[in-house]
Amino acid sequence: MTKVRPVLCNYINGEWREGSGDELETRNPSRTKEILARGQEATPDEVSQAIEAADRAYDEWRLTPAPKREEYFYRLLVKLGDPEDLNNAVVNDLAKGVTAECGKTLNEGRADVVEGIHMLRLVAAQGRRAIGEVMPSEIPEKFAYTERLPRGVTAVISPWNFPFAIPWWMIGPALMMGNTVDFKPAEQTALIGQRIVELCEGVGFPPGVINMVHGKATTGKALVGDPRVRSVLFTGSYEVGREIKMVCAQDDELDKLAVLETGSKSGLIALDDADLSLAADATYKSAFKTTGQRCVTGSIVYVPRQKAQHFTDLLMQYIEEHVRAGDPFDSETFMGPLIDEQGVEKVAFYNDLVRKAASKRGGKGVSILMDGEMDTSEGNFAEPFVYVVDRYDPDLRTMREEVFGPHLAIVLVDDADEAIRCFESAPYSLAMSVITQSLRYYEIFRKMRHRGLCYVNLPTIGAEVQLPFGGTRRSGAGMPSAADMFNHVSHPVAVTVNTGSEIKMAQGLK
């Protein structure tokens, strides 16, 4: 009898293999009793096998000319087809998979897939670009050039909220620059992660060039801690990112790299000349797209005190008209479910903190406008939680900490300088937006000590792959992904050539 492999399997050295660790399953967050896929986690030994496969494949892959590596990505693009074609069956099927597994609305699920394809286009184009420079020398008979060399076996640990796009931000540049990859998708979206690897298998990537292991923290630790892994590309929480950085820092060699995109307390600043309708529009989209489960979610907005009532009225009108929670496959739905029970508990915890603050102050200083009702009878659904804070209070943890849900604070300020001080008091620097009708936004940027992604008259969401994506402080290591990832998965070396028949040294050295 032929043994049928479970839906979730590891992919090691070009072969699908059942895991032998703890049971693993993914569920539909909008119908939590519906199990989408089952399998078993990779054990540390199986992780080691995946790393060994990548290590063995590395020498041949790194010596494969970049235009030849490029061909695999063009095959992927052909397989995926035109992302703008609404009848594209491959894209639509992937979009439905994203929506089913992580709870995004179908429109957002499709946008996730389209963004992944856009990244693949950027990666493929890199194969025939110059990746070095010819540099002059002060000696006429000498010239020098630079080239970028791959770093080696690369661990890619991706998040669940962009399960198709973000893996390509990391896997694509890593492979194109000549690295081999061991990929661990988020356990909540393991099935979409597997679809990515199935696509790679379908276009003929050589065995060992890309491997995948399923699992949770134990699997991730086995990947990160292995000395054969020379780069770790991670998107996720600050706490896990910090652990990864510490492990990489303890490596016997100094060049083990951690490229991290972690937490955020992103937000918006409306200046006193802001178009308040535009500000309200940007705010509700920043706060509630993907049910507030984006690293760049704008969960706080700073508003001039004299404009507070008008802004709040407009914002509540936008929310009432547009923000509907429910089935993510329903075209009328704006917010799908929270990802899982832990996500529900976290949002409920932060909502309760605000409720307690409002109660303690007798309604003075903190006013709740929407109470964030939750319904977990069938799925992990939550309504928006919206409140006004009359004066920024650093002791109220929601001012400084990431909620990762539909939770929005409207903080009143006297002027832009106060808004900057409050914004920077949170230990994150990932995304911000300034709403203004003048060039004063630049003065805001200039005054800030720390900046990540900057927007003007836009939401804090909607990044494009041809731009760097990342932040600093607790938001990341200052090494952005997407377009900038090519620089982090390779390192520059200088080659100096003497064309003369004798040695002449620079700086007058004899």
C-alpha cells in the first residue's frame, strides 16, 4: 500500500518528508473549528538535515551565474501569470488560501499575492544587473573593482500576516545572490508556506537550494543556533528578534548576521493645517486594515487639540460607513478575524487596560468611543476599539506598546513638537505618517531622532517592494528588507589589479 503523505510535510534536499515531532495544524481563524492542514513539526535532527542539504548545495549554486539563477524566477513568473488579470486562476487560488489561513479579506489576500509577484519581478531583474563597481586608483597601472559574494546558508523565518509576500522579500534576494535557503513559515500559515516551496519545486530549483521545515519555537531555535547557518532573516515580534540577535552574536565567527524586522508602535501626526477628512481617511485605514495586524498598523494618531472634535466626528463617520467585521470572503467585509486565541487574548488585555484607565479617572482624560466588542463563538472576531486621550500618558501602556489588533488611540496635543516627543517616547521606529497641506512635514522628519518608513498624506500601510522596508530600535536592526535585502544577503569585496610590469604602491608607499 502506498503511504500518502500528510498535507503538511517538510521539504529537504528536493524530497517531501513527514516530520516526526509534535503535531501541527492550521485552522481557519474565521471558523476556528475548521482544520485546514495537519502534519508534524520538524525535530532538531530534521532541521539539521535541511541545513546539511543547503550546505551541500551551496557551492554549486553560488557558482551558478546570476543570469542562470534568474531563469528560475522567470519560470516562476510565467507559472504565476499576470497578477493584474482578475481571472488568473493561480493568483485567485493562492489568494483564497491566504484568506482562509490568516483571515485577511479576499481583497487583501489577493494584494498579498500580487505583492509577492511584484517582488519576484524585482528579484528576476536583478540577475542581469551590475552588482559591483569598477573603481579608479591613484596608480595609472592599477584598477580595482568590487563584487558581492553570497553569505552562505540562510535561514528565513517569516510571519503569518503576509504569508506569501514577505517570504519572497527574503527568499528571493537570498537565492538570487547565490545563497541557499532553509525556510520556516509561520506555524499559523504553514500551508501557504508550503505552496511557496511547491512553486519552487515546480520550476526545477536544484535539490537543497531551497528547503523547508515546519514548526514552532523549537524548530526556529534549531535553525538559528546551527553554526552552518550564516544569515538569519526574520520578521516577527521584538522579543523573538532579540533572542535571535543574541544567538547570532554568540557565534564563534563574527560574521553571522541577523536581519530583523520586528515590532512597531506606528502612528500618524495631523498638523494644524491638515485636511481633516484626509487625516480621518488615512487613520481608519492605518488602524483597521488586516484587523490591525500589520507591523505598520497606525494604532495612534496625534491631533491638534483645537481640531479634536471635528477630526473625531469625521473619523467615526468613516468607521461607521466602511469598517465592517465579518467573513473575510464576503466582499462587504473590511476586517476579518484575529489570527488565533492568543491574538484575541492580547487585544482583550490592552482594551481592558484602557477601560480601567477610563474608569479610574472617572471619564476625565480618557474617553472610549468604541468598545471593541468581541465575538469568538465561531471565529476570532473583534470590533474596533477607539478612544480619546486628552493628554499623553506614558504610564498607559497602550501609548508605547504594540497591540496588534483593531485598537486606536486619538491623542490630543498642543503642537507638533509635543506630537514628536510623544511619538518618539515609544521604543519603536517603523512607520509614521504626517498629514499636512504644506512642506512642513519635512521639518517634522528633520526633528525626529529616529525614523523608519515615512509617509505624507497617506496611511502608514501600503509599502511597495522597490523601496526599502524596515526600521530601527525595537522595530529592527536598521537593515531593511524588500528592495534593500540584496545588500544584506551578500557582502562586498574589493579586488585590485595591477596591469603593469612592476609594483607601484598607493599613498607613496615604498
